[in-house]
Amino acid sequence: MHQYLFYIGDFPIRVYGLVLSLSIILATGVAYYFAKQDGRGWHEHIPDMGIYCGFAGLLGARLWDVFFFDWSYYQNHLTEIFNVWQGGMAIQGGVTLGVITGIIYCKKNNIDVIAMMDICAPAIILGQALGRCANLLNGDAFGAPTGGNFGIIYPSTTLAYHTYGAQPLWPAEVWEGQLDMVIFALLLIFRCRQHIKGQCFALYVMLYSAARFFLENFRGDYNNLIFDMFKSAQVTALIGFTIALIAFIWLQLRPNNHSSDNSAKK
């Protein structure tokens, strides 16, 4: 596990930033492929959307973590709000602001918002999977102590080590990255079958929310509970899952729904 690739003078080139940038680039490439396969010419907009949504996602992820998870610290350290290398990027905030930015872009360019969300859903979860690789290399988004002699022991330079020392921790970010890849594959399979427009994105939200709710039980980077029951990310996951499930069923049952048969498009 290496946090730094090399230094330019005193300035470190961090693996975290490199992998995170790579995740945005590859996710944009996947979205471009699916948009081109769709055949409506929207693929020409994907590079611009990748830039706008990528930056918005990074901003949303950071601000979500600062204000929802660590405001008690950052209210007294305002100059450190954008020090992302210290750890603290909430993917739920990143997806939220990234999607909002994408919706605004689509509206301004007369692109079908729901259809584009379906196109981008597999790309988003792929980017999330690679983002968890960045978390592992940076030593953040880490798990709680396993209580045994198994688990990940992080280097002394990481936030995980500063929090728990040399205790073995659950590989929470590793498991999430692996589950994200499973969700990516399931979405690809779902896209090959006839479905209603909007259901692919709804399925993405459902699957990721379920995975995140479960994995939060192993996270150790924060432990604040809401109503002494759930972590804030679990509450968000429950809300997201419920809304997505209702949307998925409503899309299926509503009259005059429009199917999206990607298996027929070549």
C-alpha cells in the first residue's frame, strides 16, 4: 500500500488522486460506449458531461462528508475542508451532486434525462468500484477492528492507523469495491433484457443502497448513530432504496410505459 508515487520538489503525487482521476476517465469511457451504442447521437456530449459531473461529484462527495460526518471537526478547521487526502469523500454526496449536474446538462441540451441516466448507471458504479481502490491505497473508508488476528493492518502514515493503530481492520472498502463490480455486471445483464426506461438507474440505486447498508456494519471511520439505530449512510441508503424500489415498480405498472430493449440495438 503506497500513498505516494513520487515527489516533485516537496509536492507529493498521490496514488489516491491518480486512481480517482482514472475512475472518472474510465467511467466516462464506458458511458460513451453505451451512449454510442444507443444510437441517438448523445455520445458526443459524454466527454463534456464526464468533466462537469466528475468535478461536481468530487465536490459533492467532499462537502457531504464534511457537513454530514465531520462538521464537528471542520467547523474549527475551515482551511482543511478541501484537504481530501486526509480522508473524507462520501460517495452518496458525489452521486447526488453528479446526477443533479447531469440532469441540468441534459435539460440544456435537449437530451432525454431518464434515458441518459439508464445509460450512465453502469458507468457510475464502475467508477465507484475504482474509487474504493483509491480509498484502500489512501487508508481511508476503512473498517472497524476485527477483534482477531485477521484483517488489514494499515501503514502508520494513514488515517486508519491514526484511528486504530496496528489493529487488524475489516476490509470494508475492498468488499464494497468487489460488490460494486458485481452490481456493474448485473446492470450489464439487465440492460440486455427488455425493460422499462428508467428501471436500469432505479436498479442501480437499489443494489448499491442494499450493499452499502450491509457494509456499514463493518465500517470504522465513523460511528455516530441516528436515533441510536443506524449510521447516517445507512439512513441515506434506506431512503434511496425505498425511493428506487417505488420508482422501479411504478415504471413497470404505469400505463403507456416505454420499454428500452438494448438487446435489439447493434
